[in-house]
Amino acid sequence: ALALYSRVRGRMERAVDHMVDEVQRTYKSGIVSVVEGIAPELREMLVRKLSQRLGLNREQILETRIGSALLVHMGKRVVGVIWEQEPEPEPQPS
């Protein structure tokens, strides 16, 4: 499933920082993938920041482009991160 986590208004660097913060907060292990429309400079910024903050080598981050159907709707400067996160513990009934 694909879901829009949030929209960040303003500079793209702020949006990238917001994504990296969320990944760092919930990432435990596994594959991290960076997806882009047609924005290699944003992809590069995101990969660099994820590598630094998560302690991953660049080779551990899968880089890919989104498909044309999504690109038409989201725009060429779209960038995102896909990762597996730990599930939230379910509340126990009282």
C-alpha cells in the first residue's frame, strides 16, 4: 500500500529532513528504499542524510524511480522513502 504520510510546505530540504526524522524514529533494520520522480538532486540529498543518520552504507539503500502513473499525479520533484518499521504494540484491555 502507498500512503501519503504528510505534506511539508516550504523548502524541499525541510521536507527531506522531516522524512529522515520519521525513518530514524521508527526504523529498526531491513531494507530502506528511496524513490524519486525525476529529481536526482533530491534523491541524492535524501540518500546522503539517511546514510548519515541511520549509519547505513550507500549500498544498503535501494534507489529507484516511481512509475509514470504516479509521476503524472505527484509531479517530477516527488521523492520518498520506503522502509519496514516495527509495529506499534497493541493496547492491552484493562
